Amino acid sequence: MRFLQAGDRRLVALEPDHDVIRNLVDQAGFECEIEESDRRLVIEVWPSEEQQLLLFDAADPSNLGWFSRCQFYVDGLSGVVLQTPLSVANCWDGRRVLPDRLRIALSTELPAGFRLPGKQNLSEQVVYALLYNLLNALGETGVAVCGKGSIQPLAGAPRRTVGATPSRRKP
């Protein structure tokens, strides 16, 4: 972790270790590909076994049981995992969302005053624990997508499109 000065702004630059991240992803029961850019690290994850990613629509009443156990909430419009330096995005095959893959982005440059819940200071170790807990939630208890937008849920009841009418069968 380094501190950077950009004009009058101070930033924290995280330097996550790819081997540590791969180990955490493996311990959580997933496989991954890691891609690094200037200000973020993108981890594409998929379950190593036959398991569903539990990313569900928080607004659907049929998902109430999952919602009550949630530890992480995702803004449906931006994909940001609330109160964390993480964000998620769906993976696409060109036409449809892949139900067994998800992209998790870790911001590696954050404001120096960035605090996690509980006013916890930011460090690589804290981010590793956060990532591990998010992966465990995706595999076991579920992660809630709050609001409609660019992030599509991968589990639970399917989203209904606005204006769609249910199909009617003839008697």
C-alpha cells in the first residue's frame, strides 16, 4: 500500500498480490482469471463445482429469506458493492448473461479518507478478507442486487420486464 498525492488530493494505492487472490478464490470454491489495469484489478470468477452463484434480486418477495441473511448489497445500476472498494458485473456471451460467471473489480486507487463499515482503515489484508467474504456469500448465503439497472441477478426468481404481460393459456 502506498500513499499518492494528485494535486490537492491524497490517494491510497493498493498493491494486491495475484497469488494471494488466486489462493483466496480457490479456498472459497471458485476458479478465476485476473486482469490488471491502471486503477483496478478485475477478477472473473466461476464456481469450481456444480454450484450456482447466489446473486439475487432483493426486491422480489420470493427472495425474502435470502435477503434477511445478506451480508453484501450491490447497487443494481452501478454494480458497486455498497461500502466497499469492490464492484461486480455480469459476464456475457454476446447475447445473454452467463449464469455461472461474474466479474469482480477491486479499485486499487481510493481516497485517503476511505473507510469501510465500522470505520476500519483500508489495507490489502482487509481487502483480502472482504473479497473472501464476498466470494463465500456468493456461494453460500447470497448477495442482494438492490434496484434495477445494469446488473442482472443470477439466482432466485427471474426479473420481469416492465410492461410484460403474463402469457395466458386457453381453457
